[in-house]
Amino acid sequence: MDGNKRPSKPTSQEKKLKQNNDKPETIDDTIIPIKELTLYSVNWCILGKVVNKTQLKTFENSRNAGKYFSFVMADNTSEIKITAFGDQCDKYFDQIMEQKNYKIKYGTIKDTNKTYSTINHDYEININSSTVIVESPENITIVETNLAKLNSIPDHQIGTIVDVIGIIKYCEDANTITTKDNKTKTKRDITIMDDTATSITITLWEAEANNYNPIPSNIIMARKLRIISYQGLKLSTTAATTITINPQIPESDQLRNWYQQHNTNEPIQLSSALYQHSYLYKINYEEITKLANLTLTTNVIATITAILQSTFYNACPNTICKKKVEKPYCENCKANIIMQRKMVLTMKLTDATCSIYVKVFDEEIQKLLHINANDLEQLSLNDKNKYNLKINTIILTKWSFKIKSTINTYNETTSISNKIISLDEITSPTYIHNLKHQIDTLTKLTK
């Protein structure tokens, strides 16, 4: 090699890497708004506040395995998701903290997968070996939160992402559940109410369920919640959810002033069945056979007009299984169990159009009668009069029902089987609110 030969000039990428290594604590580039960041941005640098950070997670697929975490950074124009993988997790996980401000330069900009993202940006950033992240002392105003009123939740489609603020009315303890795919998760349900006198349940999952212990009468602001329908309308946290207790914003002061003046003990409970109900006459053979899976799900408001039969049986205690068993071993779970007593009622429901017969099972029966299977069975065996009195307390009461209807064939005879999936009691405020919502909807349609 010729000792007098000049070394080749460094490439622009080598210059960047050298700059990153030489000056890791400062970024002097001109800041661009997060909203303006695109696939075609070069030499970009953004400044923002971290509004959400996930836990460190692992993944495994057919190609590789590893770890990652992500965070959401916002300025006064927009917000963007940023993800770190592998070695970059070791470098940045402890450095990045929620509610701190950072400058970020360099990284891989990619299209956002709208199917899985709740962030309102067309692009996201993957941290790479060239990325520089430094904390910034600058004051940052983030994009305004568009807080939805709780009485407007039924106007949104299931799956919509919303931001809400409310007074905490009730808070359950965190508990562990087993999901359908046999994974263990921690959840906590809280009920909030806002100045529309409407309440809704928010389900906190995993870190949020463990990290937050909300206190009744505190104000909670939650961003990036997903609207779900499970035994009524609810809100559920997502990977991008941020929660602030007693936020220092004008809406918080307005809500507290309203609450102190109108502290209502009977808020309007939201239920999908209350806002999208049908009629019993629509549960028929023709409607069911139109469906590919021959299963019709209907929300109705109906009155219980008769109790025909009650049956008690042993079941698997596994909340995912619940299969009927004859001995302390569940064939479905392949495990020894402690049998749990369950019950089923056959009832007659009636609305303005017709009557049908339905079966309602243990958990929903307890909502109706406020008694468990063991105690009700003892009444039926030891004191028939008290048993009949207990059963008859629900005759001529009106409820919102979610009914699953299927077609059964037995000995060449075809019949419709109706099962109650969920139910909610109809109280005066909820019923009036439901009627008002229907009137408002019809008014919009006729304009």
C-alpha cells in the first residue's frame, strides 16, 4: 500500500455516525414539527414530550426472537410512535421516561400499520444504531386532546379510539384472569362519570391495572381508549393509552365544579343493548337461516312474564371452561377439579310484538335474583314457599337482554334455541335516556 496515498473522503453516513459518536449529548439541527415528518424527510430532528411508554416486551416468530419497547412522542402539531429493538432497548429503555422532553435525530421512518396503530400519524420511527436521543429542557406544548363526552360514546362505532375525562365513582381491585388463548392477564375495572351525568366502565390492563390505584372522587383523564361491546358499552386501555390523575387543565376544574353542585347517585349507565335494541318477533327461523353460521344475536328490551323451570348442576370452576361435569374431573380441561354448583332457568320474555322462551345461566341469574346457585337450591329443597317468592320477584320486571338464537334439530324436529348472553336492568334514567337517544336519531334521519 502506498504510504503517501491520501485516505478516501468519508461518506455522508460515516460523517453522521462520527458526529453521533463525538457529540452524543447535543443536537443542534433545526427542529421540524412531528406532523411534517415523512418517508422523504432527510437530516430530520424532532422535539417532543413522551406521553406514553410501554413495558419491555419479547417476541418470537419463525424468523427470529428478541425484545422491544415503544413510546409515543407528541408536540403541538401531532404525535408519533417510536420503537426500539434488541440492543437499542438496552441503550434507551431506562433513559426514556414519560412526561420528559427529548430531541431525536436519525432513525428509520416507516409507514404506520393502521390496523394495529391508535396513533394519528401516517408514519412511525424505528430506532437504529445511528439514532441520537437527548433530553431537552425546553417547554413543550403538546397537541390538544379532543375529550369526548360520555353520553356521545354510543354515537361512535365499536373499536373507535377516544379520549375521555371523568370523576372516578367506583374502583375494583386488580385481579388476574385467564384469556381464551390460556394467557394470564391483570385487569382492573373502574367506573367514571362526567358532567352529562353518564357513567361508563374503563377496563385497565396489565401495567395500568397494577400501576394505578384510582381513588373515588379523583378526576381521571385517559387518552387512546378503545370502545368495546362486552355486556354493554365499555372502554378499554390500549398499548398507547395514557392516564393522568387530577390533570391540571380547564376541563378538570369545570368537571369538579359540576360534580360538587350535582353529585348524583344514579348516573346513566351506558349499554349497547339500550341503544341498539330490536324486537322479539325478529327472532325467527327465516332471520336465522339468512346467516352463514345459523346464529343470530339480538338486543331487546323485554319483560319477564313467567319462570317455567329451574335446574341445578355441577360444572367446572375454570372461568374459560364452565363445562357440565358428573365427577371431580373435567374432560375438557384434562384436570382434577372442585365441582362448582351452577343453575339454569327457563323464562318467558314478552315485548310489544310477541313472546319467546329463553334459557338464562348462572352468572346472569345472580344478577336477576341476587343469590347464588347453592343458596337457591337449598331454598327449593327446604322451603318451597320462600323459593317461589324469590323466583317471583323478577316477574313483570323489564330488562335489556342480549340473546343468542340457534337452530336445533332433534329426532327430525327443528326448533329455535334462545340463550341469554347478558342482561341489564332497565331503570327510569336509562330508559328515558334511551328514548331520547332514539328520538334524536330519528330527528337526524328526517332532516
